[in-house]
Amino acid sequence: MKKTLSIIALSIIGFGLVSCKKENKETQSAEAVVTDSTAAGTPVTADSAATSVTEAPAAAPVSNAPSTSIALSESNFDFGKIKKGDKVEHVYEVTNTGKNPLVISEVKPGCGCTAPDFTKEPIMPGKKGKITLHFDSSNFDGNVQKYADVFANVEKAPIKLTFTANIQP
């Protein structure tokens, strides 16, 4: 049983490293605080995979911040028709609707074709921040749907942002 869990954990880690290599390089160029939370996110996934094969503990980086609430301008965006190879991006606007500062600790894309950028400093109550998802359509054809999980000090984290595109040759 232990050997099976170890093999599963190593497989998940290996896949995560290969599929998210692009995001890790871009994230490393960000502030040291964000790099630390991203680095902390990877071992948490490995630990959770070894114990229960879930990612619930990944929200741990925000547990020390007081909880607040968030409003999104939208949680899903449709790029419509784009040409294969186009690199597109969309900005999701977030508003802190709570009483405590909103801290986005990590934005974790579902695959290596999507790279995140987000407001790294705390967003004060009533103020707005941004989460930008950059998508490279080079390896896709037809209709695609992608996502990124946003980890923040809100009750129902992670928040899932999605987008769709119809990739034309």
C-alpha cells in the first residue's frame, strides 16, 4: 500500500513539474514572497498525494491571514475564435468585499499552456485587484476549455477561473 502511494505521489509530482514548467519559470521572476508561496505549494501537493491523493491542504498558505470575501467581475471568459499559435490573455477583476485585506497567495493553472499573473500585494477592503491568465494556443485545435485555481484567504478557496476558445487552423 505504501509503495503504491509513493508511486502515485512521484507520478503526480513528475507530471506537475513537466506540465507546469513554463509557469514555474515565470513565477520565479516574481517577488520573493510569491516564489516562496509557489515553492511551498509544490511540496504540499506531494504530501497530500502521498497521504490522501487530494489537494485540499494546498490552501494552507493563506490560513494565517484573516478571512475575507471576494467578488469577481466574471469567473468564465470566452475568447471566441482565435488562430492556432495565438497567445492571448484575459484580465479577471477581483474586488475585496470583506473587512480584512484580501491576499492572493497562488494562482495554479490546470496545464502548462496557461500562465498566471496576479496582484501580489494585499488588496484592501473595497479595492480591486487583477488576475491575468495568458494562454498559448499553439498545441490545440477546435474548442478548448482551461482553468486556473486561485488560492486566497476566502472561505471557499480555491476559486476556479475558466476560459474557452475555438482554435482555428
